[in-house]
Amino acid sequence: MIDEGAFMITAIIWSIILLAIVLIAFALFAYRGNQKKKLKFQQELLKSKIEIQEQTLQKISQEIHDNIGQVLSLVKLNLHTTDFSDLETTGETIQRSKELVGKAITDLRNLSKSLSPEMIKEIGLHETIQREIALIAKTGRYEAIFNHQGQPFRFDKQKELILYRIFQELLNNIINHARAKTVIVRLFYESRQFNLTVSDDGKGFDDRRLLTEQQFGLGIRNMQNRASLIGATFQLTSTLGKGTTVSIDLPLEKNNGPV
């Protein structure tokens, strides 16, 4: 007859072994899940950097063509049509040309600050968005409004970069599809919360289509996924003929301070 004490001890030992195996398996599963999540985040981060660089280069190209190129063409025209035998007129033309060249140099310096995709890490989300809105306003196609509430502060640079890419994508959608006259960007800073809201007064759409038409909201779902990846919520509301508003809320850690 088997000793009950020995049987109990054996049962306990096997129970402990089984429990240890389950715990190890669970830990390995959790580790693999965290590694996959980390890899996905890094892939998204790299993708965002590349897209930001491409978007920036497009804007620089457009800026050179529309503004700096125009200014330098005007300088060339001034000098080409100047009657150098008339000293008074020549002096005025040269002065105007110097001012125009100075403006072109200033514009080039400002553009050079935007060449690096790492700019967002250097100057932060707040100033980068503010510069972007200034460029939009400069085109004259939109009334571009930027404001904020609360004391601006920096937070995780990788999260700032992904938020900026989402912001760029929203602006790109407005420029290409919305037929808007006004763009409003608001940043809200609280001790444990950051909010980015982008609104336009364009043609809008029936946002119920996002639930029923898979292809219709593909770009929007991409932005939602990016927001989710950094722990933010993405909310879009749109009404046909009345524009679109997107609000992104990001919970923050305690150690955020003023810029």
C-alpha cells in the first residue's frame, strides 16, 4: 500500500513543477508580446521619420518654387530693366534688389532649419506645429489659426514625432481634399494630459461611412493605429458641408515640465 504521506509530497512536488512550467510559459508569452509591441513601435517610428522627411522636402521644394524663386526672378528683372545711365533710378533699383535678396536669404535660412527630420526632436512639437501653421498661412490660401491653452512642455520625443506625423497627415488631407478656407489648430496642456485638435471648415463628409466602407477610412484608421500605439485616443467628427474636427488625447507621466 502506497504511503499517503509520500503520495501527498509527490503530488505537491508535481503541482509546484506544473505551476512553475505555467508561470514560465506565461512569462515567455508576455515577453514575446512585449517584444512584438516594441518592434511594431520601432517600425512605426522609422516609417514616421521617413514620411516626415518626404513631406518636409516636398514643402521645401514648393517654398523655393513659389517664394524664393519668385523673389530672385524679380531681382533679375529689376537689374535687367535698369537704365544704368540714370544714377537716381539705378540707386533705387539696387536698393530694392538688395532688400529682395535679403528676404531670399532669410527665407533660405528658415528653410534650412526644416531640412532635418530630427527637427521635431530639437525644437519640440509645439514650435514645429507653430512653424507649420505659419507656412500654411503664408500661402494665402487659408486663414490658418494656431493657439494653445496651458503652459507648453516637452514630453517623450518619440511620441512627439508620431504625433507630428499624424498632424502632417491631417494637414495634407485638408489641403488635398477638404476645400477649406480656415484651418484651426489648438494645443491643450494639462499636468497629466495633452490634446491636439485640428479643425477645418471644408466640405466634410458623413463620418458614418467610416463604419460601413472599409476603403473609405483607410488613412484615418492608419492615424488611429498610430495614436493607439503611443497610448493616445483619436476621435474624428465630420458633417457633410460643415467641416471636420480631429481630437487626439494623450495621457502623460508626472515628470513633464514647461518648455
